Amino acid sequence: MKKFFTSAALFVACIIQALAQQNCSNPLPVTLCPATVLNGQTNAGMLNDFVNPCNLSGEDLVYSFTTAPGTTNIYICYAAVSATMRAYFTSNCNATVSCGFNVINTSATLTYTVTGNTTYFLWIDAGGPVTYNISFGNDTTSTFVNIPNTQGNLGFENTVCAVPPFKASKPFLQVSYNGSFKTDPMTLSPLNVPGTLCIATHFRNTTGIEGIKRFEFYYNVLGYSNFTPSPMSFPGFYNAGTWNASWVGNKWVFIFTDLAGSGKGDFTGAPNICLRYEFCFNITPISNDPVKTLVLDSAFSDGFGLGFTGIVRSGCCPGCFTNCLGGPGAFASAGAHGFGTSVGDPAGNGLPIVLLQFSAKPKHKTVEVNWITASEFNNDYFTIEKSQDGNEWITAHEANGAGNSTTPISYSYTDLDPFPRTSYYRLKQTDFDGTTTYSDPASVNLKNIVQPIVFPNPTQGEVVVSGIDLLSDIESVPDLKFRLSNLMGNTFTIPYSQINGDIQFDISSFAKGIYLLEVDQDGMISHHRIVLQN
């Protein structure tokens, strides 16, 4: 008999375990700081208990968590989601003000703003079986800080560290071929025989912490039949970490990854002069024409030490959030610097430009092209070229260069007449002597733009946006945004859902009146007047 009761107790315990976190009477409590990480979560065996009329037919789960005083944001990270599900965030487990939720089908990082010392709930609602990993975190305090710039004077080393230097005007550059040092003009012999070319660039930073993180080497296929790194991966010269090579077009890119995972470059502050970064390549020279054997050598910094004034939060970042708390670490890349030189100097000049960024993005029915140079040398002008297939190019725009500059310069151009669907853009740079270089191309896909249909209007609270291909697959369009504003200029962020290809949201909790709805997808914006009657 005793054995029977023991078995019955175990059976009841298993039932309770299976129905855990099924509704508001038994949510699964999680901590926010330290962060909670839950892998292999599933709705299998749960009940269909979420609040109507927002509920999908299927098993539901609910988590609960309590914020501490000083909390402003809760961070939730989703990964390995096996099927589409909805996530509802609410302060009232048994009721919702509106059916606002986030649709998640692969992975997501979501931030929810909160106030006070309050318990909150997260409902997971799905129409069928789903598994996923989820983690929770939050900020705990916020502090205003004013951090001075400590990047320092990172730059080429102009004292004689490289003996002999490649060129008197470039004491920071040293080149060797098969163990013998080369000077400008460079001769590689015998031709058509494999050899090893090593390029060493020297830097210094005597007053700050900014270091070198990336090198790029562009070579001409008319001068080399083979140009491959040797080795492809090797330890840092100064900082603990690894340099790894990757190939893009006729360019080899080396990126340093520090062992601590902080994003820091290959620099520790000591030594701070004559910092030598050497990269070697297995090559087969096929020409000694200086134009053809030219190698463009560009270096880029980690941007560390950039000054910061603003709010810094403390707390716990969950799972796939890399820096949910923001602050100085989140803005390091904005302070990165670029440095350029060349091996060969066919016209007696250095690298014409060091390109920090080249991008093309859709904006309404146009395309915005932007580029930033870190430095320019004898740069006459730029040409924006565009193509419909990536093979045949036409001139879209020309812009004057700066001639000579050692500070970052931003350029932009708006293409008012892009090709239907896909357009390709590239940047052509022309030197004063007519020498040209090209950037890697950027592609833009302009989807069919159809005016949305918004109904019913007037409305009692429910609003549907329908009738355009752009919105038919909301889960694959992460940049879709809706913004609602009243006639006083106050704006509201409105959660939305996708049902049968339409976008739906509920504004019944808002005060009656006239509202303006803005639909924004990658800068393609439309406006709609909505009358709310309730």
C-alpha cells in the first residue's frame, strides 16, 4: 500500500511538472540579474490559456520576473526557434490592454521599457509545437558619465625603425622578397618563379590606447599570378589573440581577434613606438611594371578610447545581446581610423584614398549612396557607377575629390532613378594623372512599392494594413516600422501582428481623435490619416 501511494505521488508530481508555467497560477519564475538562460524550452504539454481575444489556438507558456528599483529595461534573447511564435510582454498576467506582440520565427533580441519595482510576465503563444532557447536580463542602475577621449596619437612611425626602409619618405614601411630587403622602385626576379614577399608596416601610439585591428592588401592580377598569405592565421604581435586572413576580390584582409573578446586591436600600450606588423605572401611575379606590381597597404584601428558623454547602464546582458547596456563600448567602432600607403608607387604617389565605408541603401523610391574616406592623396574626383546586372556599368554621378587630406571626409549621392528591383553600385576613384581604382560593388533590392490600404477608417480600435507585397512576409523584413502620432505631435510605438498576410494592431486603449500612421520600410515611407472613435 505504501508503495502504491509513493507511485501515485510521483505520478501527480510528473503531472504538475508537465503543466508547469501553463497559466498565471504557476508561471515559471526567472531572475534577470544574474541573467537566466533556458535552453530547449517547449510548449508541448501546456494548456491553451492565453487571454482572449489575443490567443492563438495552441499550447501557451508564461514566465514571471521581478524588476529591482532603478530598472528601466528588460532584455530578452531568443535563439533556435523552431517555428513561428508570438511573445507578449505584460504587467498584468490575466489581461492585456491590447493584442500587441512580437512575432519570432528564428532568433531575436527584444528590449522592453519598464518603471518601478514591479512583476512582469512574458507569454509565449504558438499555434503548434515549438522549441526554442530563451534568456533574460535587465539593467539595474543608470549613471551619467563624461569620459574624455583617450585614443591618443596613433599613426605611422616616422622615426627610422625599419632599416633599410622601403623609401626615404616612408620610414614606416619595409619590404623584403625571398629574405632580401627591397627599396623603391621594387624589382622582383626571376619572373614566373614562386617567392615570398613580406610587407612590414610600423606604427606608434605614445599617448593613448587605440590600436591596429585590420590590414588590407590589394594587388594587381596583371603583376602576380599567385598572391596568397603565408601563413593564413598567426598569433598577435603584441596582444593575446589571432590574426586571420580572408579573401575579397583582389584583396586580402587580415583581422585581429583578441583573446579576451573585447574587440581590441593588436596593441597593449607597451611598447608604444616602432610597433611592427609584418604580413607575408607566397607570390609568383609575372611583371616588373610598377603599375602592375603595385600593392596597396591599408590599416584600420579598433577605435578604442573614443570619448563618450551620456548614460551608462549597469546590469546583466542575456544570451545573444553583445552589449545591451550601451555605453562607451558600444561606440568604439565609430572612432576607428584608417591609414594608407603602397608598395610600388608607380606615379611617385602613395595610396590615392583609404576608403572607410561605401554603402548603398534604399530610401523610398530612391537609393542613397554614401562613402567615407580616411585619407586622400592626389585624388581628383569620384564617379558613382551603377549596373542592372553587375557586368555592364554606366555613370550615375561624379563628385570632386579633396585632392589631399588626412582627415575623414563623408560623401553622399541620391539616385533618383534606380533600376527596377536590383541595382548595383560601385565607386570609381580617379587620380590627377588619370589612374583609377574601384571599390567592391554594393547591391540594392527595391521591392515593388504599392500604396498600403489601411482600414477600417474610422475605426473602433482595430487597424489593418493590407494590400502590398512588401508587407506580405513581415517576419523576413526586420526593418519594417509603424509609428503613430496625434495632432499634438506626440508619437507612440505600436506593437503589431501578422495575420493572413495583413498587419494588424489595436489602438482601442488610445483617446479618440485623429491620428497619423507612418509606415516605414527601409526608408520607403507612406502616411495615413486614421480617425479613432471609441
